[in-house]
Amino acid sequence: SIAKAVAEALAPQGNVHKRKGISPSAPIFEVQGACLPVGGQRYAANLRVTSTVGHMWSLDFPKEFNDQNRVDPLDLFDAPTAHFEDPRARMSEHLWHEAGGADALVLWLDCDREGDNICFEVINSCRDNMAPTELPGAYAGNIYRAHFSSLAPDDLRASYETLGHPDLNASRSVDARQLIDLKLGVTFSRFQTRFFRQHLGHQLGKISVTYGPCQSPTLWFCVHRHDQIATFVSKPYWRVRATARLANGTICELAASKGDVWNEAEAQAIVAAAAAGGGSELVAMAGSAAQVTKRRLTRPLPLNTVELLKCASERLHIGAGDAMHYAERLYLAGLTSYPRTETSKYAEGFDLEGTLSTLAAAEWLPEASALLSVVRGGGEGAGSLRARARGDGVDVGDHPPITPVKVATAKACGDPQAWELYQLICRHFVASLSDDCQMEDAGVSVSIGWASFDAIATRCAQPGWLPVLELTPFGADDDDAVRAAAFAGVAAVQAGAPVALVAPPAAHTLWTKPPGHLSEADLLTLMEEHGIGTD
């Protein structure tokens, strides 16, 4: 648990005493002979470390508004609300009791708005039973907030040395969000249910039709795509192609320079223009020797939550819910950093080389040690890892990107899918600091009769970061030798050089296809683009 990890990290000799508390779900870890480092001083202190179980209080309407048959849904917008606690956890009683006589309160909640909101739930439970101490740099006299992103002992101790304040404005933003979610969700759920029961009562029965401020817009994306597929009308279009044999013997496809056309007569006109030349050989247009252009497939940004969920879905076939479950388990085990973050940019003070050095010990990730050797060496590619990290990400000030904390084994991860996710996080970190993938495109314009055609071939000159993530620039069935020969053949074409036709130009009829159903990764992308939460 986080409480145990904090206690063990702050214990002078690692000596921690565990005992039961009032709450059945939150044991207390006691540390003797520790200190409280604040205001440039180190106060001798004994610590009591315990935990919450998420939010202690839930927002709801008073019970007189529970009867949806008697309460008009519109009245809920102006209805009062109240906070209720699950009596089984006995959490507020537990915290009040443990705070008895305490001189200071240090909050170790998640470093996001929800965490700050829980901070104030804890403060409200503890403050009245604490000693009225005045400490330097404290909030409300004797309250501090630790900001941390991993459970590594060194990171926890560093956070303890730089204590800050809980953010009241962040907490109030959560209060506002909870109020909006409650009033919108319940009001529209009751309105929808009442409407559908009136008009479709036989089919619906007693089923409720709920509305969620995030879930319903997300459902709309899926329904909208389904409607696009259901109402799609396929239309014909034409593609004019020819086949040629290059000087090195490679067979190459030629595409009409005009591209796909939507009129059959136009496609046949291209074929007729090609036939007007009357020859059986293909000759490059004057002055149009093959051109080779270079482009990059940029290394990935540092990993945030949405990208983690998308990668887990696309590459590991792990659903978003399971992916977050495993990511949180890895975090609680001290193997990775906190998995809920919107930030996709490494902070200036983040120890990139230290993290890479840790991964260099992983036998299954030789790319880590290879990159470390390049960076520390004196040859090409040497230099700062900071210069390798992309600077176009976003730092929203919550948690740093998701990174590995220490090298782990499959056994330490505890589950095959958790192990796969851990490896993905490690590989993504190394890939985010690796070289870009270098691609080269060779292209040449050729004429057949009076018609213009293009030959294009692509090769990967330097795979860069792709092998780190076990990816390839082309399909898994791609033949590297065939692709290399095609690239060499096209790149060698000179202006005026004849190229033999294998198959003359012909117009091929194709039909448009409907879009596919949204994948989970597609849906996560749409949610991110429209500012819809993914929790």
C-alpha cells in the first residue's frame, strides 16, 4: 500500500510497526524517531501513517428527492445536495481518532485535482482533533502536502524534503464537477426514463435509461459511426495503372499522375492518351530523372494516460479498464510512476539518464544499454538525453509522464498482462529518447504516349525507434529484399531512359467502402480531442 511504502521510506532504520485502526480497511503504520523537515529545520517526530479508500464522501440529493415518480426532473436543477459517507468504512471516525494530539498533518494523496479534493476531506476529518500547532510554511498552521509520482523510496524521501500546500481551488473545481455530474446525470436520466417508459413502455419495462456527462457523448461517437456505416452508399471510382520492368529487372507499378478519378470517361481518356503514342516502350519525360526525398517518422512523445490506454488496446489487446487496473498495480508495486497524467513532456529536472541506466540492466531490452552507450560515448549520437526528448509535448502540471521506476521481472509484475504492460512502458520510454526513423521515397514521372504516370518506391533507411517498440515501417509480411530492389530500380531511372512496359495502361473500377467501426483506440482519440474524460 502507499501508506506502508511511505512509512518504510521515512523510517530511520526501516523499522515500522503495523497495527489495526478503527477503519477495517486502513491499518496504521507507526514510525519512531523520524523527523519533520520544514522551514529549513528538522523537527524530531514520531509518525502515524494511514490511508483512505478514495473519496470518503459522495454527493447526492436528500432522500425526499429519491422518488422519481413524484419529483419533476426539472426541479432537481434547483434541489439541495448533501454529502454522505459509507458508514461501513468508518473512515472519518478513523482519521479523527488517529489525528488526536497530532502536531502536523502531511497529506500524501494523488497529485491531481481529485487528490486535492480528498486532501480537504481528510483535513475536515482531522483538524478539530489536532494540536493547535504553528509550523513554518504550513497551510492553516500545521498542514502540508507531499507531491510525488512514484513509490520509490528515494522519490518519497525527496518529496518529504519539499513539502507544499494542498490546492483549495483544485479541490473546489472537483466539487463543481461533482455537482454538475450529479444534477445533469440524474436529471437527464430521470427525464429519459420517464419519456421512454411513456412511449416505449412495453419494450422497456422497468429498465432505466441513464445519462452520463461523459458516457453519453462517448456513446454518441459509436452510434454516429454505426449510422455512417448503415447509411453508406458505395460509389464507383477509377484508377488507371500500368506495369513496367525497370533496368534492374524489378517489376514496378505505374499510377496515372492525375490520381483516382470519379468519371469513367475521364479514366478512359487517360488510357486513350497513353495509347496515342503508339509505342511499346516507356520513356521518362525529359528532365525528370528520379528524385529521392527523405522524411522522418518522429519518435513518440513521453507516455501519458490516454496514449498508454491506446497502446495497450492496439498492441497488447488489453482493454482500457484492464490496462488502468494493471497500471495502478505496477505503480503500487513501485515499478512504474503514477499512471494518471495528462502530461506528455519530461520536466527539466527529470532524471532521464538515471532511468535509462536502470533499464540498461534489463536483458530483454538491449536497446536501453545500447542507447546509454551511445549517449555516454564520444562518437556520433553522443550528447544529452535532454536534447533527444521531444519538446513539443504538453506539461499540464499534474504528474510527469508514465515511466519505469526500476527493473522488474514477470514474477514481480504478478500477471502476464501486467508484465506486458510494464514492458510496453519501458520500451516506450527508451523509444521516446531514440533516433527518429528515417524514410526515403524515390519517385519518377514517366510518359506513355500523351499521358503522364508516376513510379514511387519507399524504403526505410534507418529504423530508429521502431524496433524498440517492436514495430516495422511496413506490414509484417513485407519483403525487405523486394522493397530494396524496387527502390533501387526507381532511384536509378535517368531522364530519357526507356523502360519496358509489361502491361499497358488500363482503367480499373473500384468502389468506395464505408468507414470501419470505431476501435477502442479510435474512441480514446476522439474523447481526448473533444475534452471528454477517460477515467
